[in-house]
Amino acid sequence: RRFSELFAQRRVSKLYEAEVRGCLEGSGRIQNRLARLQRNPPRYGSHPDGRLAITLWRTRSVLQTSTQLWMRPITGRSHQLRVHLSELGHPILGDPIYGLNSVAPLRLHARALSLPHPFTGQRLRVCSPGADWISETLHLDDAHPSKSDEAFHKPPLDVMSGSSIHGSMNTIAHPDNPVLQEEHRAALNLVPEA
């Protein structure tokens, strides 16, 4: 129950890796309203009556026909990352609903979570190794890292701890809260400088 409350209060920071179709360089913030548009299979998309959805993204590397991204959802809507990238014209590879019909696995990987311990309040950071497809598709001959090679290979831990790698992360509350505007801007710095 306490873990559910942390998610409901947006006190859990999530970091994802994805590989998308085409070239998508730089970083940005995607903000719109998402709603379910279809039931079977469930399909979501932009709709004026939908719920607010916010995603921060930054290019990790550009390959010959695809781009690897770091992504941080500020909100947690169903299919949020998949819809946001598809509506940008860069669907996640292997996505059978929002991308091209594919039998390949979905190239979306939850890389890290950061949250306050539900009993002690101490910040917990849980990281997983990179997905297998990241090492399979990353060949330095055809990849152009957005930062130096060293920074490129490290997960962007600064997203998990606020504006600096060693700082403590402020609570992620409702995105309309003006106190959080600076945190949202700082979170765009997803990949640490070399």
C-alpha cells in the first residue's frame, strides 16, 4: 500500500532507455493530454479530454536508421512513452501497437527507479543493467554518441538524484506545481557531462 501511495503522489522517479525509428537529436519535453482511444487492443493517444502526460527525453546516440534515447516520464499514464514517441514520428522499435508491425521485441527498457523508502524515508535507487539490444545495436562505426564515450555509456544518474549526481532528489509532485518548474528544467540534463 505504501509503495502504491508513492507512485500516486509522483514521488518515484523512473528512467528508461529506448530505441526509436529515425534520427531524433537533442532533448526535450513532451506534454499533452492522453486518453484511451480504442479498447481491443488498448490504444492511447492525444485527446483534449485526456489526462496530463509529461515526458522528458534526451538523445543517447544516433545510429544509421534509429536513435537510442534516455527518457524520464514525469507522469505515469498508460502507454505514455510509446504514444509520445509515436506521435513525434519516432515510434519505439518493436512496438506492435504504435510502431510498424514487427515480431522483434519492444526496444524499451526500465533502467532505474528512485524513491523514498516507504518506512525510513531514505532515498532508494534501483538500477538494472542495460538491455541486451543496446549492446547488440551499438557499434561505434555507425553510432554518434551525444556526449563523450565515457558519459554516453553511463546511465544518467543525475535524473535519479535531482540536479546533480550526488544531490538528493526533491519530491516529484503534481506537474502544475510552480515550485517544480525548476526541477523539470534541471531534469532535461539527463546525461551527465564528461
